[in-house]
Amino acid sequence: MSLEFEWDNAKASGNYAKHAVSFEAAKRAFNDPFAIEWLDDRFDYGEYCYNLLGMVEGVCCSLPIPCETMLSASSPHEGRTR
């Protein structure tokens, strides 16, 4: 499966200025075989949100994964309240 990425150029520029990591480079963290992905359940976002921690060229990248609205009543995350 191939992932497709898109982002706002102004936000990408701001992120590079703040963290010195481009979105173009950071997206490679999804290819890290040792990357860790977890459900961000700190708040009730009204949808399921995830984070990914992976390495890119020796730099540890923490990335939010876009939220996915769950349209079905069945969910792989039992016990999650809305």
C-alpha cells in the first residue's frame, strides 16, 4: 500500500523554521520499521486520532496522523467514549 501526503505550504514552512525538519523528510518516518503508532485518547476529539514516532536520517520525528471519523457503530477501540 502506498501512502499519499498533502500539506499546506505555509504550515510546512513554519514547521521547518521551528523544527528544522521538512514535511517531505518527516513523511519518511512512516517507513521506519521500528516506528511506534498509538491512539491519542487524551481528549474526546469526536474522532480517532493517532500519533507516530519514527526515525528519519537519525532524527526522531513525532507526527500526528490525521483523524479518521468513525462512521460505524462498531470500532476496533472497545470502550472508547464519544
